[in-house]
Amino acid sequence: MSEPSAASSAASSAASVRSGALALAYTGKRLPLQVLRSAAGHYIGTHDDEGPVSRESVEYFPSPEAAQRALATDAWTQRSHP
């Protein structure tokens, strides 16, 4: 199961928080992009009170810091489908 990492709090406090395209398209939920963690690694996705909603990034990152850098600099690839 995915959990928000400590780096995700920095993303949610940023002035321009972007929403997950897949979360919106497939669930109708406008959720902020965050750095999340799974067994495969860290990724950019969305999360709500019930748990993870979408994995938005194609990439998995080796650390939460690397994922946060990618999110902050747009150095990641948006998945086209869940």
C-alpha cells in the first residue's frame, strides 16, 4: 500500500499545487500531486483519506527527495492510463 512520504508535505505547501490528471479523469476527484511510496519505489501520484488514488508518473524514483525534485522541476512523465 502506498503512503505519502515526508517530502509530499513540501509539495502540498507549494504555492502552485497541481492536480492528478488520471485521478480526475477516472474518479472525478481533483487531488494534489504528491510524492508517494510503494514496494516498487517512490512515485508521483494522488492520495485521499481512503488511500492511494492514482499513480501519475511513469517513473519510480529511488528516494523521496529524487521524486520531489522531479515534481518540482517537471522532470517526470505523465502516465496516459492507470
